[in-house]
Amino acid sequence: MKLVIVTGMSGAGKSIALKILEDLGYFCVDNLPIQLMPKFAEILTTPNSELKQVALGIDVRSGQALDGLEEQLNAMDKAGIDYEILFLDAQDDVLVKRYKETRRQHPLGGAGHIDVGIAKEREKISFLKMRATYILDTSKMLTRELKKELEQIFVDGKNFKNLYITVMSFGFKYGIPQDADLVFDVRFLPNPYYISGLKEKTGNDREVQEYVMNSPRAEEFLKKFTDLIQFLLPNYILEGKNQLVIAIGCTGGKHRSVTVANALYQVVKQDENYGVRIEHRDIEKDAITKGK
């Protein structure tokens, strides 16, 4: 029997995760009273139980009973009941935005104070994050990307390192991404913008990629760049980092940065220990500006 406790910050995607797990064949129970957890787990472990995969959703809606959850988990540990904890998290500003978009009140926020509620919740469930088997930061995840991560963990059984990487291209003239952890400037590479036939294309096109990378200097840079990133990733995991945004910039975010971001993404995604996505933030902005 496999038991997964799904928890985390309100607004981080717990309900969506439970729906995904249900689609994956899990029997899902949301907001089970804390006091019933050990008994429920005990029933699941009986030889005649037909439930082989179960997911329990637990969050701050449990109220004061949440204070006794750690004691209940300790009791389950002593009873030899195996379980895993999936903790869903997101950056505070993302959580605030999600609450405003849905016009919901935070369960601990009182009269519309979402940020206060988030701070209280972080403190209240910090012990769960410390005990978590898997931590997923959904700040930049789409539903399909969350589904892919959960499938890799709970279906494919792949080694999960609790690090989700976003490789992002951008244009310096539109500003450096505020959520970037690492920023790289590739404006020293050949610029296709001034080449007839390449100006209107992007770093997603083979012709542009070949123009940007067709030099010993570009090849050497890409090798050293990818070596650096591959060195850093396991060290960020040791530090306890759950999300990493690698921002690669050129002037307009259309040619050079897109080319290098694509190349880095192809390297990083080969390592199945990490979740990775690519985002070209400014690739269409020149066209939009000119069309106004």
C-alpha cells in the first residue's frame, strides 16, 4: 500500500495535485480530520484492504487540529506505517496574485489580508515542509507541467531531487526578470538582427541558431556555460533550493538569448533528476511593438 500525504501552501495547487493523483489511480481523500489519520492508515494496511494507492489532502483548513498532526505522524512512524509527504509551495507574490484572481479569502488572512494569512500559514506548516519527501514549487508551473512532475514521481518512480528549473530568455531592453536567480548576458555573440533574412526570424529557427553558434568563441562559451550550470545544480539541491530561474538575456530577447536558452534546455532536460521548463519571455515583443 502506498500512502501519500498531499499538503502545502494554500493556493499552491493541492487540489489540482489531488485531481491528478486521482487520474493516476489513487484513492483521494481531501481534508480528512487529523484525529482519524492513524486509524485510517491502519485500516489501509490490513491484508484485505482493496486500496493500494491513497492520497490524503491536509492543510490549514484543519484548524487547531493541525497542531496535533506532528504527533499523529510520529505515532504512524512508531506503528511502522509507511507514508510519503508531497509539499506544494509557491512564492508569496504568486500566491497573492492567485488569491486576487480567484477573489478568495485566505483561510488565515482575516479581513482581506492575504499577505498576513500567507505568513501565518508558512509558520504553521513549516514542520510539514521539513518532513516532506517531495517539495514542488509551482510558482512557474502550468497544470500540464505539474502533471508531468507527479507522473515522474508516482508513476515512473524516478529519482526526484526537489528542484524545478526554468530556463528563460529575455531582452535587456525590457528589463531583467525580477524572479531570476542567475542572469547571463549573451550580447557578445553575433547578432542576427542586422542580417538580411534573419532579422524577422527567432532563435527557434535553425538559420538563426547556426549563425549565432557558428564560431569557436560561441562553442567554447556554450561548453563552459553548460559545465557551470551542471556543477551548480547539485549544489543548489544541497542548499535546499526548490526552484531555480536561469535567465539568459540579449538586447531584444529574440535571437541570441533564445538560441542559448534552447541549447541549455536541451542539455539540462537530459538529466531526469530535475524538472525543467523553457520560457521565451520577450520573443514576440518586437513584433507587438512594431504593430502598434
